[in-house]
Amino acid sequence: MLWVKAFHTIFMVTWFAGLFYLPRLFVYHAMSQDDISIERFKIMERKLFYGIMTPGALITLILGFWMLFDYAWQTYHLMYWLDIKLALVTVLLVYHGWCWKLLQDFKHNRNQHSHVWYRVFNELPVLLLIAIVILVIVKPF
């Protein structure tokens, strides 16, 4: 089970790397004016989303459910921190989906947001990461 937990953590880090970097690319993309830069950002965003972020998310979820059913299921009803963590992971999945929507908007030249909006948008996964790590390590509930 330690191997599963180790790889769950590794792919969670991979997923979060994408969650941190993709909105940063959106910041620079929203600031871009020339066609060469705009096309370059489209390629970078697509490769990050489909090549790193989404596989990281899927493997994190698969390994997380493996641990949930194999390790924590017997005492799940006693672990309120886990309920909160799973709710926050659901928020992360919504954020991931929102990133996909924004990716599609940029792909089709329909961006509606400023670079400042993307700077603020970029902070949500930081807050979620802090909360999730504290819940998993400290287990306050």
C-alpha cells in the first residue's frame, strides 16, 4: 500500500504542477498580441492539459480510490477529514474542467478574461493544496 500512496502523491504533484502552470500560461496568452505568440501558447496549453495535467489527475484519482477502498473503507465513517478532502478534490475536478473550458475559449479565440483575472484564478489551486495537505497530514477531524 505504501507504493500506491507514493505514486498517488507523485501524480498528485504532477496534477498540481499543471493546475499551477496552465492558468499562468493563460495570463501570458491573454497579454499576447502577435499571432506567433498566440499560436505558441495554444500549443503549450494543449500539451500541458492533455499530456501532463489530465493524466496526472486520472492516475491520482485511480490510486486515491484504490486506497479508499482497500485501506480506508473499514474506518471511513470515522474520518471526517477524509470527507472534507474528498469534497475539496471534487472542487479541484470542477476547477480542472473550468481550465478545459478556458482552454477551448483560447483555442477558438473567444477569451473573455483579462490577464489580471487569470492571476486571481491561478490562486485557487494553491488554497486547495494547502487545505488538502493539512487535512491528510494533520487529520484535524
